Amino acid sequence: MGVFYYIRPFDEEMASLLEEMGAAVPDVDSPSRIPTPSELRKVCVKLRDFKVEFNIKPKSHWQVVIDGTKSDKGTILNIDNFNGAEDDPHEVIWFEKGSPSLILDIVRRVAEVCGPLVIWPDSDGPIAVTGKDSVKKLLNEWEHTQGRSD
């Protein structure tokens, strides 16, 4: 069984929740926004050493299967309730299983465009990700990756 990683925008409510849980809270000037499928697509197609396959069914789902060509790393990125418009933000964005370092890298790249985002696995605590963070730093700080090899 794999982990589901939900992506949420970073706002005041999320900052309070992260602080309550003892997780790092980034210092930002304004809240972020949820990325659009178009923004996610632009990030995914630029991943080096990965095969990227889009499975899109308007009025249903939007999915990207990402497989490493030089490693066993990979993940599946999903958008539920896809309305067919790639320029509209969709509330439910999540990764299905996968490599935490790859997921952090994708979210870090998207955060460069739409501001800090929070990755919240269904099995552990969350982490806030900014576009300025390094994946190595995030892996060292995230409770979810402690004691795991990626």
C-alpha cells in the first residue's frame, strides 16, 4: 500500500496548523494559490530522466504518470473532478505513491510560480515547500522521510 500526498496552498490557516504541529512555517508576504493543470504540465514535461505520460479525461480526471528512465523513482500526479479547463485551478491535487524526493522537486518547482505549497501525506505530518527550498534540505526536515531511503 502506498502513501497519498495531498497538495494544499499555504495560507494563514495552514500556517497556524503547521505551527501547532511543530512543523517549519515559511516566512512569506502573501498566501499562495493552488496550481493549474497547465502549470503542473509545464513542470512535469521539464523533468529530466523521466518518462511523462498524461491521461486526461475531461469532466472526470487529469493524471500524469511519471517514471524514471535512469532510476526506479516515479509517482502519479492526480487532479480529481477535472472540468476540462487546464487554466482553471482545481482543488483536489494529489500524488499517488511515489518517491518523496521527486514529489518535493515537482512541488518546489510549482511553488516558484504560485507561492508556497504544503504537501500532506496521509500517513505522517505535512511540510511547507517554497520555490527557494532545496530538495535535500526538505528531505532532511520532513518527518515523513526520516528513516526512509529514497
